[in-house]
Amino acid sequence: MEKEIKNITVYCGSRYGINPAHAAFAGMLGEFLAKNGFHIIYGGGSIGLMGLIADTAISAKGQITGIIPHIFIEKEQAHRGITKLIEVDTMDERKEKLINMADAFIVLPGGIGTLEELSDTLSHMTIYCENQCPPIIIANIDNFYDPLKTLFGHWTDGEFISKQALQSVHFITTIKEIKEILTPV
């Protein structure tokens, strides 16, 4: 029997980026997850796509937990309006909690931090996931992650990573696709 998916870790940028489609999708995602009873776990920020997801989830009466290192609290970037804010000492501690608390992962557009979180999650799943790994959903909005998809192909073609290691990775472009992955019939 498949484990019920309830806790969703969302990785995304602490900036909005220049493409308004990225912010629009982040807002739709926050609302969708909240209205469908998913618990959102994210980096705890109040800025960029992170803040947008939190704000839309709050507006939709969702449950949202943020995990934020002290350095960002000192920079006054913590979102104080979410359900729960967990303060940690380091980025490594943050990533460990983001990974261990999740039943599934959604990756939105972002920068180096988002890429690092995705890489750490994939590495963790490759090492520790024995049977069915949790879904890792990559929101390829306006082809943002096409280069990553190509890189995954290079890795598997070059036999540096097995296709099996990536079988839980899903590149999507719509909320409907996310719903189908998170709530299989």
C-alpha cells in the first residue's frame, strides 16, 4: 500500500525572477496545496516565491511550516504569519529537516539555493531510499528546467546515474499534473 502524501516540501527562490509566470504558478501552487489539505513545508522566508507561496497558503487557510536559519532571521526575512516557524542554526540543518519531514517534494524556479536543495534531496534519495521513493516534482514553467532535464539525460546516458534513481522525478507544467501525482486514483 502506498503511503499517503500529506507533507509537501517546496523548494523555490527567495526572489521573484523576471518571468511573471513563475510567480503566478507559485501563487496557484500555494492555494492548491492549502485548499486540498496538504501541509506545506518550505524555507520559512517572507520574500520572493517563498513568501508568495506562504501568503497564498495562509489566505487559503492552509497549514504551513517554515524552517529558517538564524542568519535569515537576523536579516528580517522570516515569515511570522505562518502556522509554525522552526529556527535552526545552519543551512545543512534546514535541508535535513526539509528532506526528513516530507512525503513529496515540489521544486519551483529558483537559484543556487534551490538547485542545492534539489541536489541534496536527490542524493539523499539515491542513498537512503530503498523501495518506492517519494515524488520529486519539478515545475518546468516556461521551460525553466529544460537544461536540468537535459543534464539528467547526460547523466543517465553516460551511466553516472541510473534511470531507476530518477524514476521518482517528474517534470510538470500544470497544477493538474501535480494533483495527479500527489493524489493517485
